[in-house]
Amino acid sequence: MKRKFRIAIIGATGLVGTTLINILKERNFPLDTLFLVASHNSAGRLIQFNNNSYKIFDIAQFDFAQSQIAFFCVNNK
């Protein structure tokens, strides 16, 4: 059985985040669950990935314990 991962992408609506989403799709990354996280301005929006709609979570409310791996694709300003 192939292992699958619960992935969180923080900054999912930005350039780096959307590029990472595309790379995961191209590489057929073994996903169990995908959590897309961004600022409150983007929270609630939907992003399409592998024929599914994923709701953007607000970073201020997101429980990182849900994920096994987190990719931080954000500006550190």
C-alpha cells in the first residue's frame, strides 16, 4: 500500500502556493488530505485540484495538528 500524506499549503493563493499545487498535481503526489491555507482575505474561496473543490482556510483559525507536512509559501515581511 502506498503511503498518503495530509498536506497543508500556507499561502495557497499566492504565486508560489499555486505553483506548488500544480507541482503536486503533475507529480501525482500521494495525498490523503489537502489543506489550503491563506490570509483572512482569501478564506472561504475555492480552488480546484484534481477535479475537487478545496475551501481556503483562514491561517488565524487553522489547526496545524491536522497536517503531517506543511509548506510555507509566504513572504516573511
